[in-house]
Amino acid sequence: MEERAGNATSSTYWRTQEMFLIQEVMNLVGKGLHLDQVAREMLHLLSEIVGLNRGRIVLKDPDGAGYRIAHSYGLTREEVARGRYAPGEGITGRVIQDGHLVIVQDIDNDPVFLGRAVERARLPRGAVSFLALPIRVEQRTVGAIACHRIRHRERPLSDDLTLLRIFATMVSQLLTLNERVERKTRALEEHNDMLARELRIKRARYGIIGTSPALLRALVQVEKVADATASVLLLGESGTGKELFARALHLASPRRDRPFVKVNCAAIPESLFESELFGHERGAFTGAVAARAGWFEQASGGTIFLDEIGEMPAILQTKLLRTLQEGTVVRLGGKREIRVDMRLVAATNRDLAAEVAHGRFREDLFYRLNVIPITLPPLAERRDDIPDLVLHFLTQANQANQRNVNLTRSAVAHLARQPWPGNIRQLANFIERLVLLASEGVLDVHDLQPMLGGVTVSGAVAPGPARHIVPSGGDPVHAMGGLRPYLPADSHDGEQLRLALTQAGGNKTRAAQRLGLTERQFSYRWRKLQPMA
């Protein structure tokens, strides 16, 4: 009877202690969700009240591949520093790897027990047990809670395990909540950062986004010559934003309220070139049922932007030179001169001086155009501007396609490290494709990888037949990773052009497709070869 009464008294005592312990820990949780404060006091109470000593919570090492003691009570700094484990290493590593409870009845007789953190000499004499339980978050093991226990004591082992299970679950919940709060905080910070960038973008001059020194130098040049009437030649790689700079020149000039006419010389068929630029009279050619003012007339009083001027046929270069010198145009089929007052802004991604040296561009026209040359920086020289450009194109694509796709900071930083050989145009196209194909609302680095292959490939174009010839029937766009490569005017030699034309049975359109060119680009390169044929 006395023994049963003693057991009942002991059981009541321990239940009271357990309730007090749980109540104290819950009070701590109620005051805040900071795991470091709650964890240390929890391990302290486990030691002082129920005798589960030298408790530790082992979590993923943020600076390494393994796990480390993140929170503890009763361990020195040196012992905590030694407490590092790989998955499956020792008792702690095995619990983390397998996700199961492990009980070591006697640490002196267990070959798997490492005794790495606490030296045996610092533990009590006699049999010492070691208890380790997994900490799980969303069905995955993220760590372990463990402690030492004197093996022979009046308190049942099952009660200790129940307490440890309760606290392992509590730590799991705190980790989950902390992770969600941290994720939400990070999302808010990124959103605030995006809003701040958007404000900077809205303050961008003339719609040109960026604050890099190379870009600002070009903008300063634009503003310096805005009031002049001399021709401006915009130089730089394809896709660097020449049209935006031409418009900026127009907006900064006294002509800002007059027409701004843009003409892509590479997009006009040669047979229509003269009519488009200079206009035509009724009956000038078949189908000319009415007179039409050309682009120069329509731009009178304002600015005309001739993009890809290097593509202009030689015969029209002479007529353009006369227009610039005399300020007049003569329509196709007409006889009278029509006075025009426009400022010419031309752009090219070619080396016009080299074209002049090879006889492919008029020297006198080159000097007339090259009065004020402004070189636009490639995106490789404006890497600090890429995050702002990404946000701008992301906002545009979301609005145009009624989507809500965002990028993490690490994803934006990853994009800023890419080569972008096609410059701003390539970046804009990539972002639009990203928005259209995205299956998640927020994209991280790993979400970008499947679509970044084309960026790397297009930046690796090198001379040689194997780089430019596309297998028969192949699509050059798909063959180059989804993006058309940005090729210089001398990208293909005569042998490559003749081989492609032969393989295409004399069809220039198919030959151009085989080389990854447009028909106009192929025809231009083919014409250059004729004097040498």
C-alpha cells in the first residue's frame, strides 16, 4: 500500500512539474515568436525541472552543407562549436536523415554515439542515456532536439519522451511561423524595392531608363546638341535603344511639338525605297493612283529618324545627299522641287567608315551624316541598369498580358550577370516570354534556367561555317536556342553564301533561312559579292 501511495505521490508531483513546464514555455511563446529566446528557456526548464540535461536543437547550417547546434543549454561555446553533423553521421545525423526517434540506453556501449560535442569526462559517472527526436516541418525533417539523461531514475522514460515530442512539435511550429514571417517580410522588402525602382523609372529622362555613367554620358551629348540643326549619327550595337535616343533628341529640341517620323531602312523593299522616302506623283508607276508625300515631306518642321541607314541602296544614297545639302525633295515621277525643313537623325550598327573604305557607302554622305556622332553603350557596359530595365519590361509585359509575374532579388541579380548580346531588345523579348510562360507568381533563379539557354548560345556566335549553317529544313530561330543571333554585316563569307544558295536550289529566301538571316540581309551580302564574282 505504502509503495503504491508513494508511486501515486511521485506521479502527481511529476504531472504538476510537467504542467508548470509547459505553461511557462507557452507563456514565452505568447510573448513573441523568436525561436532563439523560446528555445533556450525551454531547454533550461527541461534541465532544471525534469533533469533532461545539456539539451540542444540541431538545425541546418546556413553557412555549410551539414547541420549544427543552433540552440542549447548547459553547453560551453567550444562544445556548441564542435556540434556539427552531416546527415547520417552519429546518432544526431541518423535521426535527421531517417526522421525517427533514437534512444541510446548507455552512451558508453553504443558504437554509433560520437560524443563529439561533450566530452565523457564532463558527464556524470554511471550509465548516461541520450535521447534524440526529429523536428519536422511540412513532412520533412529539418533538424533534431536531443539531450542527456541519467539512465537510472525514478521518473519514467516514457514521460520524458512525451515532453520531448511536445517540444519538438512546438519548435516545428515556431520554425514554420518564422519561415512564413521571414518569407512575407522578404516579399514586402522586395515589393518596396520594386516600388522604389518604379519611381526612379518614372523619373527617367525621355523614357530612357538607367543611371549608369556610360548611359548618362550619351544623354548629356544628346542634350548638348538638341538645339542644333546638324545631322546626328547614332552608333552602337543592335538593340541598344537607338530609336529611344532619336526620340529623346527630338523631345529635347525646339522641334518637340512637330512630327517625329521613324523609318527602318532595312524593312523597306528596294523597289519601294524611293517612293517611301521621297514620295511619288500620280501615275509614277503601276498602282500609283494618287500622289503621296514621302517621309521627308511628312517630317517637315520636325525630325526624321532613319534607322539601319547602312542598308540604303547606293542609288538612293546620292538622292539623300542632295536632299540634305539643298533641303529639297523631288517626288518619284515628279519634276518640281519641294522644300523640306527637317532634322535628320540616322542610326546604324555597322562601321560606316569601313563600308566607305570598301566602296559600299558614299564617302560624302558619310561625312554629311557624321557631323555629330553619338555612340550608345551596349548593355554589357550598363549592368547596373539591368534591374531597373527588368522591372520596367516586367511591368509592361504584365499589363499587356494581364498577368502578375514577379521576380525575386536573386533572380534579377542573376539576369544582370547574363551576357545579353542582343542588348535591350533581347532583354525585353526575354522578359515578355518569361511572363507569358510563367507558371508561378514569383520566379526565382531556378525558374529562369530553362529559358536562359538561348541567351548564352546567342552570345557565343563565332565565325565559321559550322556556326552559321543550319541543317536542311531546320528553323534558325529554334536552332539558336529560341533567339535569332545578332550578326555583323560581314558575318558570312562568299563561300558560305554560295553553299547555302546551292543547297537551297537557287532560292534566296530558303538560303537566308539556312543561314539564320532575313531575305534582305542575305540579298545585301550577296550584292556585295557581285563585283568580286
